Amino acid sequence: MEWGNYSMYADFVLLGLFSNTRFPWLLFALILLVFVISIASNTIMIILIHMDSRLHTPMYYLLSQLSLMDILYISTIVPKMLVGQMMGQRAISFAGCTAQHFLYLTLAGAEFFLLGLMSYDRYVAICSPLRYPVLMSRKVCLLIVVAAWLGGSIDGFLLTPVTMQFPFCASREINHFFCEVPALLKLSCTDTSTYETAMYVCCIMMLLIPFSVISASYTRILITVYRMSEAEGRRKAVATCSSHMVVVSLFYGAAMYTYVLPHSYHTPEKDKAVSAFYTILTPLLNPLIYSLRNKDVTGALKKALGRCLSSGTISTF
């Protein structure tokens, strides 16, 4: 399909994060380090949860899904960006951009829903501990995970075809480091205001539904914690919930800036900085936040390291 002198399916050019940086290779090394640590830490989290029987609980099962989403999420964006910088090749094909756009929306949407549903797990554990095995059974956990992945997939399947069917004839240069919706729509030479309004409403709903679940759950949790007589139980409840709230605040806050704030608040530099935060840094921070503040995870890690060291010592004799 042709629109003027431009092919609708021509390659795009990602201007990336490195173009306006004084020390591009220093930034490259930093992002590569973050990527490697993020993949390693999330993989370790999944392995620990799978291997240690003490972590075979609904909360850790959901955390393993969050780690899986983070691995896929950062892998959708960062390798392409790093390879492009290293090879001096910023082009991305129309098919590649479409695939990246779809995976990004699907994984981000799935993480939104999962974080919202994880607050229900904390609500049941603290407010109805005796009914926890029934209300958070294996079947319920599977339904939560399926609902999160399904919700994210619907988001990707709905928005990707509409976004990519616009004629991009103004320019093929995307002033971003991946194919994000707002950056793509700026290249369209047709009016996208109706679609942007529809997408705005969609994003509000995607944020509002999980955030409503989170708000309702934590309101009940705070009331229950306030009424607790045991200081130890109160401390443990606050420590567990605060980790989840930190992750929710980071992820939802960045998403609200990108998709909810009016255009007047946005600049390309700010957009890239915020996007880098929730696509590159958040997958690194999630396992660190949950592991450093969690005695069960740190205990499982020490146990696993002890096994590795002891097996290594035995093998030397």
C-alpha cells in the first residue's frame, strides 16, 4: 500500500536513547549491566520458588509469574536497542515494529492486571487467614494468572492492529528507543485524535480496574493491621504489603505519566526517560524489592548457595 511517496510497510528508524548522550558507550554499558542483572535476578527468583518447598504458596507462585513477565518484558525492548547501537543499525522493519508493539502492550497489560490481583492475595492472607487455603486455592491462582495474561493479550490484540494501520508518511524516524504507541502516532499523516481519545479511555480503564482492586484491598488491610494486637504480626503484614505497594507505585506511576497526562506535559526527552524507567529499571527493581525485604526468599537463596558450595567442596575431594 502506498500513501503519497511513502510505503506503509517501509522500515522505521529508532533514534534511541544514545543519540543525545555525551557518553553513549557508558550508557550502553550501564543498560547492558542492568539487563544482565535483571534477567539473572528474575531467573533466580523463578528457580528458587520452584525448588524451595517453603515458597510453594500462592503469593510466590504469583511472584514467579511477575518475574516471567519481567524477563519477557525487558527482552522485548533492550536487546534490539543494544544491538542497534553496537552495530550502528537503527532500522526496524514494519513487521518487527508491529511485533514489538504487540508484545510490549501484552506484557505491560498483563503486569498491570497481575499486580492488581496480587493485592487480593495479600487481602485474603491478612484479613481472612483461616479461609486463605480455600480462597487462594491452586485453581484460584491459575484463574488469576490466566486472567492477567488474557487481559494483557486483549489489550495487545485490540490496539496493535489499529495503531499499525495508520499511514506513517510524515517521517519514518521514531524519536524513541522502541515502538511505543504515542511515539508512533506522531508519525501519522492522518488525524488520530479519535483513536487517541479511545486509547486514553482504554488506558484509564486498564489502570482504574486494577487500581480499584488494590485500593479496596489495602483499605481493608490497613484497618485489619490497625486492629492487630501483636506487634510482630503487624510488622510482618506491613513489610509484606509495603513491597507490593512500592512495585505498584513505580509501575502505575510511570504508566499514568505516559498514557494519562495531557500532551502539554510531554517532551521526547521526558517520554524516553520515563519509558526507560518502567521498561528497563522496573524489571530489575521488582526481584530486588521482593527479595531484600523477604526473609523467606533470602533464606531460600542462602540455602541454595549452601548446597552449591557444599556440592562444589565435595566434588573437589
